[in-house]
Amino acid sequence: MASPSALVSSPKVAALLKRLHGESGAQESSFSVLSFWLRKKIMTMIFGNRRWNSADDDFMRDKYICLEADKSELVYLLARSTGALNIVEAGTSFGVSTIYLALAAGQNAAAKASGSITPGQGAQVFATENEPTKAKKAKEHWKEAGEEVEPWITLLEGDLRETLPDQMKKVDQIDMLLLDSMLTPILRSPFHHDLLSQYNIVWTPMALPALKAVQPKLRTGALIIADNTVMARSDYKDLFDYMDDPKNGFRHMTTPFKGGLEVIVYLP
């Protein structure tokens, strides 16, 4: 007998997620992405040039950079098991992992109401994205997912250091925070692991500002999930230094997913 899926969703949403993860995987193994990182590595080896420029941003603009399916399913289950209603995602990209969060939030809201509710009422996922083209694509994916997903998401477009503090003034509490390192897909492969020590090109510097923006509204026992905390450990230094300070109230452990996935609990 086959094991039941971790995810509770309609066949339409399940098919959409399967397609999006498939497209993301195809990008990861494409010649253009492989050659892009090979060129970056050669430039580093020959010239010591580690700078990330606007041309690099342009190349990555249509790349999914989404949380892997197994990690996304774990995040969904954690959100369901804790009854998370208000969730923040720092870095939505093309909105794939946001679909999992929205499903969980909506289902938790329905469970709390003990029946049918108006979609979008009683729970919300606040998703940040600074890149307009990615934000546009994310909204298209959420619209395609339909009523199970779209009404439960509020997209915060722009610099999260500005959008998150403004949004936090409007909410009573946050139950969960997903910090996606937005690590470029090809860097997830062991073959390219050493590139992380050569390029500070992951957006992990946004992790600590996101946490600090949300922290005043975190409930006791709130979950924070951070991706690629083994592979990008050095880039997460500020975040770990902050979490490891006892006065800040965090407890955490690294789970053995590819690249590392940090599960953090807020216990002030």
C-alpha cells in the first residue's frame, strides 16, 4: 500500500506543484545554468573576481530558486501541526513554497472555525519579494492554484527591511517564519559546494533583518525555518550569532536535509 501524501490539497494544486518543481529541476540541470556557474568559478580562480553584478541579477531573474519538495512538505506539516495561522515567508521568488504555506494556513483556519469559512479570513501568509518579475510570476502561480491558495496570501513587494516592519504593525502575532536563503539552485549540488566559499551571492544577509522585523510579533513557541544552513553556514553567521545569544530566546537544531535545514523555536 502506498504511503499517503504529506500534503492535503486538490488534484489541481498537487499537479501544479509537481509541474513547478519539475520546471525548477530542469533549470538546475540546464546547460545555461551550469555554464554560468562554471564561468563564475573560472573568473574567481584566475582573477579573484567574486563580485555579483547586474548582469548576474538579470541571468537569475527567471530562475525558480524554490525550496525543494521534501523540505516544502516538512514545512507544510510543521505549519499544520502547530496550527499556524499567520505566517511570514522572507523571499517568495516564484511563489512555490508559498503555496504550501497557504494551504497549511487555510486548512488551519478552517479547523479552528470547525467548518467552512470565507477564503482568506482568519489566516494569512505574508510573502516578501524584491524582484518585480518574480513577484508577477508568483501571483500568476497563486491565481492558477485558485481558492485553496490565492486568498490566503498577501504579497509584500519591495525591500523586506521596509515592507515587513510596516506589515507587522497591522498583525497581532506571527506563528511561523520561513527564511529561504534563496540559494541559487546549481549551488545546491555537491559539485559546486566550494563556490559558496568563493561567492557571497546568496541573499542570506536578509535573514537576520527579517527575523528582527518579525520577532516583536512572534508568539512563544513560534517556528522559524531557515534553508541551506549547512551549505551556506558562513553567510548565516550573523543570524546564528544572534540566535545563539541566550537573551534573544531562540533554540535551534540542524536537520539532515540536503544543504541543511534549520528548525528554530522561539522560547523567550
